[in-house]
Amino acid sequence: MMEKLKPEVGQLSPMGKECKSPHHDSMTTSIAGRVSGEGCEAGGETQEAASANSAERDRVPGERCNGTILFNAVTKETAYHSEQKKEVPVIELARRGGLVDIKARELTADGNHRIQTTELCRPPIQLPLPSRDPLLSETRMVQLSQPGFSLPARAMLYSNFAQPLATMNSGYGGEMEQYGMYPSHRIKRRPAPYEIEINDGNGSQPKIVRRIFTNSRERWRQQNVNGAFADLRQLIPTHPPDKKLSKNEILRLAMKYINFLAKLLDDQEGVLEAGDSGGIVGARTHEARGEGLVREELLQGMLSPSNSSCGSLLDGDGSPDSYTDDQDLSIGSRRPTSRGLHHHSGLHIDEQNQR
Amino acid sequence: MVFDKEESVSLVPLQSKGKPRVCAGCNRRIMDRFMLQALDRYWHEDCLKCACCDCRLGDVGSTLYTRANLILCHKDYLRLFGMTGNCAACSKVIPAFEMVMRARENVYHLDCFACQLCSQRFCVGDKFFLKNNMILCQLDYEGGHQNGNSADQAL
């Protein structure tokens, strides 16, 4: 229990001396010192000795401290009894008056034993040992609560002096005072339950990690979905083309477009099946062979009237133009047939027509 | 057989004398000040719309495309019935309505038409060179070797 405190520069060093004393009283002092120490070390002990600290904190559940107390305690290091009193009795939560009732208060029932109990209480509720009474000199022993008592420990985390402790929690914002000994009472954000967890060394660290992991996984999933929506948006014809569509609109317009294309495809096949006058005599016979041939016939049918326009080849003039020029007006096939082939079949049809 | 046609769309004013025209889109009389005339019919400005993207054809341009009983704008006509190809630079498909750059037999996306070594696009009047079917700017081409490769004048 008597862990070595890392003496903080300046403010904590007197406390550090206290802490190292093996005296029984100094046990509490050490704890108190640790508490204050944690207050002063601006998150420096995030990993190392964190478990030790948390263990300490677990056993000091009901202490009521606030910044001023701590400050007083530090300055009056010689009178460590008073220090104890000031630090050990109560730990205030972050907000002034925002203390949390902790079960540890039940321990005060043992007031007869004059056991210095540590608990978290609201200010109006008077402890048997008022926090700021400097005159108590009876033996005090820190009532150690069970280790599972993490809530007071959490509360400690958000006491004013313990503000820098919050830097351990990745979820906590950065509005903290620089000086642990003069902690601000203005914590701007109520910590979420998962953030109050401190590094007990047992189960809380994985919880934080899991939460962070879940957050980033959800964010990744959302970005994935948004990317998919963006890709779908690119395929939907609108006017103007860069018109902003909501997700709902994207889906509905996509449905509309798909139905339109399906209907168009059906109609195209219907047109072919109905047959054309003129050269495509064998159109009906080709039906059975499937869509590919249907397209081929459509192509042939289309080519005959516009044969003349197929003659010109593309020349590399280097200027941007539509991929399909006028000669492609008649090309209905979606197969990437070469122009030579089109030309050829067009000629073929013409010959047939002329017979 | 309905062939594809480019049709003209013209904006005509409502004639005060004579019977009012009936819109071919909604079959109602046209009481607007202006109406569109296309395909030998008359239309409300709001009624003559592309079947695909729903743009008002009177606003977009002066040509209308018809195919498969559909009235389409130029872009959508190409989108549905145009021929597509692949970009020679990125090998991805080029939709029929998109602007392309051509160099000899190669076709490129507008964005892909850049020097393939330094990724700089070209300005109007810049020279570009085709080497091993690669597009190169003047610096890269001359930085390579000084052989007399085929050089095309851009734009």
C-alpha cells in the first residue's frame, strides 16, 4: 500500500517526504499525498504506477477534497494531520456542489469508532469529521472500501484536483487547468460513464479501448456507406448533372432509372420481334438465338439508312469531342464492334435490299 | 421503322389569332406566352422533357433526339444508345456522353489526357508526343531520347 510517490517538482516534494514515512499516520498521508500527487502530476503517470494509484484510490473512497483543501494541505505540510483531514475525508467531484452520493457514506455509521472514513458526499451532509476541521487529532485510519468500489474512485478522478488525471482518459476533453494544485472547478463536460473509468488495472482499460474501437469501426462503416451512395449518385442521370441528391432521392431515382432501363430493354426487344420492313427478312428467325443476335439485327437495320455517314474515320484532331459522333447515331448495339464491321454489314444489307 | 433523328426545338410565341395550340405532352391548350415547337407538334415548355434526366429541352439546347418512342436530350441519348470504349490511359470505360481526347486511334478521358510521366495536363497549343503509345509532354519526350518519334501537334 505504501507505494512510492513520485515527488512532483515544487509542490509535491514536501508531500513526497511525507509519503515515504513508514509511519502509520503517514499511511494516510501517503494516500492523501498520492491523491494530491495525482492532482499535481498533470497526467504524467498515465501508465506507470497507474494501477498502484488506482488501487490506492479504491481504498480511499470517501475522501472529500477540493482544490483549496489540497492547496492548504500542501502548504501546511508539516501539520500533516490537518493535511490528512483536509485531503482524506472527502473527495469532491468535479463540479462544485456536484458531488455524488456514494455508498461509502454508510461507513460513517461507524462514527463511534472514530474511524476516519472516506466518502463522497454532498456538502450539506455533514460528516462526523468535517472536512476542514484542523483540530482533529485522533488516530485516523483510512477506511478501505472493497476494491470493487470504483465509483468513488471515478469520482476522484473528476474532483478538481484530479482534473489532470482525466488526461489519462482518452475520451476526456482538454479543457483542464495546467496546474494541478489549482484545479478549476469548471469542468465543462459531464463525463460519460465509460469515460469515468480510470485505469484500475482490471477491467476498465479494455472498456475504453473497446469503446474507441467501436467508435472508429462505426465511423469506418458510415464512410463506407456514404462512399457507396456517392458511387451510385454518379450513375444517375439528372439535370444539372451535379445536382445534390439526398440519400432517399438517390435510392428512389436509382429505382426509377433501373425500371426505365429495363422497360427500354423490353421495348427494344419488342421492336425487333415485331419485325422490320425491308431488308431484315430473317429477323424473326433469329429470335430464338437470343439477345445478342437481336442486337446484331438491330444494328444491321439501323445501319442501312445511315450508311453514308459511317464512311468517315476518326481523325486525330486532338480536340475534345463526344465519344460518339454523328455516325454513331444509328448504332444501337452495345457490343464494341469495330467500325469496319459495321460498315461491312451495312454494305451487306444494302446489297440485299437491292436485290 | 423509326430512325433516330436530331430534331429541332424552337421557341415560338403564342399567336393571338387562330385557335390555340394543344400541347402534345399534356393534351391541354397552351395558354403560355411562349411554346415549343418540335416534331411537328406544340408543347408547353414544361412538357417537353427528356425521358431520362427530366431536363427541360427548351432550356438545354435546340436539338432533341428521339428513339424508341422516347424523347431524349443529347446527353441522355448518347448515354443510352451511344457507343462506349475504353480509355487508352486508364483502360476504364468511357461513357458515350463524356468528352474525350483523341490521339490517332487512341481515346482518352479528358482527365487522363496528360503527360504520362509528369502528370501535367496540356494547355491549348501545347505540343504533345506519342511514344510507345504513351503521351508525353515536350520536356519528357525530349528528355528521353532525341529520336524522330511521331509527334502530334496538340490542339
